Amino acid sequence: MEEWKKKQNNKLQVVKHEGEELDDPDLPKMDEGRQPLSRKLPISSSKINPYRMVILLRMVILGLFFHYRILHPVKDAYGLWLTSIICEIWFAVSWIFDQFPKWSPIERETYLDRLSLRYEKEGKPSELASVDVFVSTVDPLKEPPLITANTVLSILAADYPIDKVACYVSDDGAAMLTFEALSETSEFARKWVPFCKKFSIEPRAPEWYFAEKVDYLRDKVEPTFVKERRAMKREYEEFKVRINGLVAMAQKVPEEGWTMQDGTPWPGNNVRDHPGMIQVFLGQNGVKDIEGNELPHLIYVSREKRPGFDHHKKAGAMNSLIRVSAVISNAPYILNVDCDHYINNSKALREAMCFLMDPQAGKKICYVQFPQRFDGIDRHDRYSNRNVVFFDINMKGLDGIQGPIYVGTGCVFRRQALYGYDAPKKTKPPGKTCNCWPNWCCCFGSRKKTKSKKSKDANNKKKIKSREASTQIHALENIEEGIEGIDSEKSTLMPQIKFEKKFGQSPVFIASALLEEGGVPRGASSASLLKEAIHVISCGYEDKTEWGKEVGWIYGSVTEDILTGFKMHCHGWRSVYCIPKRPAFKGSAPINLSDRLHQVLRWALGSVEILLSRHCPIWYGYGCGLKPLERFSYINSVVYPLTSLPLLAYCTLPAVCLLTGKFIVPEISNYASLLFMGLFISIAATSILEMQWGKVGIDDLWRNEQFWVIGGVSSHFFALLQGLLKVLAGVSTNFTVTSKAADDGEFSELYLFKWTSLLIPPMTLMIINIIGVVVGISDAISNGYETWGPLFGRLFFAIWVIVHLYPFLKGFMGKQNRLPTIIIVWSILLASIFSLLWVRINPFLARGGIVLEVCGLDCN
């Protein structure tokens, strides 16, 4: 032992002082470059243990609460009581699905210095893995080209080896405006990228960098920086003028359509019928920055569209980018961002590589998800746009199980996981053998062992041969022969026909899909690769393949992100949640009430589509790699729109109780009072403890609670109706792109009113509850002191609804102090109809007739 320690210390001294490179497995763990690249940080026991105890206590109180509620019906308001019981049971079930995935939350810490020590050694080329970045855009009038340009510039200027980054911009609207804006962006990038890398500025999106209210002269910076910053700001202002000029010119489309600079018609004049288009702006033809350095690839892609084909919206566009990038650059990792989500932390890619390139834990990770952070939201976050509760509480809980769900942007994928492969399984260490048995006992199983050893050796030889064969599939002209060669030797891989059924008829793409570490075919010319890239984005390429079913982004829902992540977890992969100190990505959110409700409507509609499909997590994927609590979270993510029905009914009950004088609870005993108090206290305690370990403020928690009610009674309800119509009656709904904020003044969109039918149900609930409060108080005043006691519970119930809908009411007011006339008319009309029907039907009135009493007044 002493000799071994001495040997280890000698090796450490060599590494520290002589700088020699030793590739020795016995190198001591003190060598920083061989340490893990990340570590888990469990929540402290002083915070998590009380939290778990309160959850269990709340479960017990819920059981006692329902025992009391079910055994004590309200006989004179049986319908009200039964309705409330059904609603409360559903709320309890949905709480369980939401709560238990948060049982073991964790945080993570990365070590970027260790990543550099391991993969960026002095005097040698960087060994960091390549990354293909996907940026998706559709309508340049709703997604301003200046925002897309800033996202692209932040990607090109990221702190990552230039030759390891390729940016692909998907223009699914085939807009010439996007194409020309990207051309201008590529020219400005030649100046912007070297400026960012020279002075290590943050963020590297120029719009947000120059908008920061920071005194850059305060830190006594070098004079050259001050001079170059001013010059760069002038350059950016000129760049903005050019982009805005293109936008202004695009407002009026010529009758004959757009024409390019050489006079030829723009191929995408017909958005629904145009060929595939690919343009490489940066990364070839000798285009370098102003200092003569190479630039990352920048590639414009617009897939082919023809009438009669289902193009599958964003998911189809993403799958086209997977195939194009596999042919051109074929990086082993893929970053997916929306056009309005720029890289706020230039080291974001390195943060992801700390997990994906970790030699121990990285092999089973399918993606690294970053939280979404937003700019341009009002200080009070009126409509819970930041979604802090979800990103800082729920996602941390999922990270302690099998990983966070995929949320559509700010996610770095392993390409092999997107191809539908299963996660690698852990190899068990060989069992220990013992020589204590006599030789004659070999008849009890040694033959089986020798046979199994021989078969394992044969399989290992086949695997080695298959690896050798796969590394030989490089030359473009020999791809088909290479795959045939694999078939003869490779029992573990599918034959070529099965590859084509899975990936499509592109030998170049199939060859790239077999290369786990990425890379492009050797000896292939750029022209031949571009020709193949055009082929893989054609309309009919995915026909009779597994694209959208088992490969790539999964089709069948407008929220393709949930479905895609769910399929990966079913294949046994795990994901990771990474929260750097400086937010990795920032984007814009629809702070206007109507746009926000439409965004929530689209999310909820996607969940309903998954709920009614074969991929529903309630019945799909059993017996695979999905963990039970992870399944709970996926079930919760698809059933939550159903909560809109009991929520609508429950928010109507207070008004009904006040108008009829009935209540959902009988006279409360001391035992019942204790139960109600215990339930409220346990709910409050759970929230407080979540705020502690999730580091969430009480205002964020309250805004989330308010918008849960607002979205539940409006967007979720309409999504449920639309989803049922789409699945059962075949009535399809159009996907609308959420408008991205432009620079028309801070919070200018917050006060903008846009009419939508989604506004009617919450406003109706608000009016009938206010009417109910007025009627209840008036009735108590007229009937005397003894009626105030029973009124208190009903008033509390109604005020609970009104307070939750308050941000909704404030959103109507805007900068004016009055409601829009159309909302008042519709809401009063619906409230009046409801009241008249109630008077006519009144299902809670006894059918024995009206009881007449003597008034006691002498009329003579």
C-alpha cells in the first residue's frame, strides 16, 4: 500500500510541475481533469424532511376530510353538495399527480474548468463535441426578423470552438423577408462575432447588450474597448435601419410576387406550394470575419411544401432540420431554440457538455433542459408569464426522478436519442468465482457456463467487427456497399431495407445515423451533400418511414415537445435540468392578456390531443424504462385541461349558494372546524416549504395560483372542447403563432385589448359572483342578525373566486378605467340568462310547493 501511494504522489508531481501528458488509468483522483464534470446537490434535509412530512399529513387530513364530507350530505341542497364533492375529489386527484413527482427535488452544479482541462489541452485542437443549433421561425410579421437576427448573432458568438458550431435557421413560411434579413445578419456577424470574443461581453445579442443600463466606464476599462464599443453600436444601429427597411418594404406584396436580386422570382412566393431551399451564408466559400478568422456555419433552410401533404407544423420543420444537419455537419448534439430565445450566457453550450460529455454519467442522458427566462415582463408579472413555480419547483422535482420534461426550447439533445434508439444499458460486473468446489462438480453447470462464455465471445467479436465496419462507412460513393458489408458481418444492426423503412431512402443520411460520434462522409463534395440535403427535405421523404412515429420530433400534437420527451424517457433515457447562475437563454413572452390566453389554449389543446391518442401516458409505455413517478408527471401534463370542468362548476357554486341561501356544507361541528382548519394550514405549509427549497417568492406563487384559475376557466375549457371536436368529429383547429414583442415601448402590449371569446367565461363568473355577494349581503341586512353567521362561509367562498379573477379584471381595464362595451354586454347577457334559468328551474328547491306563512301584519 505504501509503495502504491508513493507511486500516485510521484505521478501527481509530474502532472503538476512537468506538464507531461500521462494517459494512465491509475492517475490519482486528485488530477482535476479526471474529476466528474458535474454533481448533484440534494435539497438539505432540514428543508425536505418537513416538506415530506407535511405532504403525508395533508394526505391523512384529506382522507378524514372526504370521510366527513361524504357522510354528511346537505339534504336541502343535495345537488349543490354532490357537485362540490365531485369537484373536490378531482382536485385532490390532480393534486396527487402534481405533488408526488416533487418528492425528491435536486439541484446540480457544473465544473467548466474541468471540462476545459479534459477536452481542451494546450497545443492541441479542441476535443469538445460539435453542436448543431436549430432556430425555428414561421411568420416574419409576427416574429420580427430583428429578434430572429439577435438570436442568430448570439449563437454565432457563443463561447465555443468556431469549427464546432453550425446554426440552421428553419423558415417554415418561405418568406423572402427572412432570407434577406439572414443575409444582412451574416454580414453584420463578421464584425459582431470578433468584438464579442475579444472583450468577452455578455449577453451576445446586440439588442439586449446595448439596452443594458450599465455604466461600462465605471470599471476603468481599457480605452480601446470604449472606442470599439461606440463604433459597434453605430454599426448595429445601421444594421437595425436596414432590417427595419426590409420589414417596411415587405408590408405590401407585389402582385407578381417577390423577385430576387438577379431578377428571378422568389421560389417561396406560394407559401403552400414551393420547392425546398437551402442557402449556406457562413462557413464556406472563404467567408471570414473582419480579423480574418473563421466563422461558424450559418445555413438557411426552407423545406419543400406541396398541396395534399401533411407537413406537421413545427415538428415536421424540426425533423427536416435533423436530416439536413445530418447530411451537412452531423454534430452528435443538437440545441433547439425558438427564434425569440437568444443565448444569454455564452457558456451555455459548455454547461450542457458538462453533462452530455461526462464519461461516466453522460451516456444515458438524452437531453439537457434549461429553464425559460424572459425579458420585457412587467414587474408584477400579472399573468404569470415567468412561470416560476413550474421551472423552479416542478422541474427540480422531476430532475430527482428521471429528468425534466422537454419544454420546446433551450434544450440540448443527443442526436442518437432523437433517432429512436434505446438508452445504453448498464453492464453488470462479472460475478465472483470460487475455487473451493472439487473438480467433479463441473457437471452441475460448468457446461452451461462455457457455452455462454463462447456465445458471449462470439457476440463480442461480432460487435467489434460491426464497429470496425461502421467506422469504414465514410466515402459517399461507397455508402451503399458499406451498408451491404455491414449486413454480412453485423447481426446487431438492421439490414439496409429496415434502415430505409426507419430513416427514409437516403444512403448519406443512413450512413450518418450510424456514426455515434458524428462527422460527415470523407471525400464528399459540398455540391453532392447539398443535393442530398435538398432530397431529405422533400415532401414525400417521410412517407412509409418512422419519422414522427419513433424517430425525431413525434407527430400527433401541437405540443410536440411533451410527446417527444415522453418517448425518449420510455426508451430508458434520462434527462437533466441545468440552472446556471447566469440564465442560459432569455426570450420574450406574450404579456398581453389575449395573447397569453391563446398561448395557454395551444398548450392545453396539445395535452388534450395526447390524452386522446395512443401515446397517452395513462396506458402507453408500460414495461419500458419509464419510472412510475415520471409517469405521474406526464399524466398530470395531459389531464390538467380536464380540471377546467370541475373548476368552472366550483367557481359558479358560490354565486348559486348566495342566490339560493343554500350551502355545500351542513352546520359545522367542532370536529369539522378542526378538519377545515387542518386542511387550510397543511395547504399553506406545503406552499411555504416549496417556496423555501425552490427559492420562489410568495408573489410568484400567488400569481401562479391566480392564473391557474383564470386559464382553467377559459383556455383549458375551450381547449377541451376543441380537442374533443378534433378527435371525435374531425373538426380541425388552426395553429396560430404567438406574436413576439417588438420594441414599441416598455410594456406597451400589456395594456392592449384584443377581443377573443376566451374572455367571456371568466368575466361571466366575475359578474355572477359579484351579483351573488350583493344579493347575499342585502338579504342578510333585511333578515336580521341571525343570518350573518351562515352568510360568512358563502361570502368567503365567493370572494375567493373574485380575488383569483382580479388580474383578469385588471387586464380589461388597461390604461382606461372602464371595461370594453362588448365584454360588458356579453357577460351581463350570459349572467341574466343564467339567473332567469335558475329562477325558472331551480333544481335545489323542494317540489312540495311553496310554503306560505302569515306575515303578522294587521292590514285593516
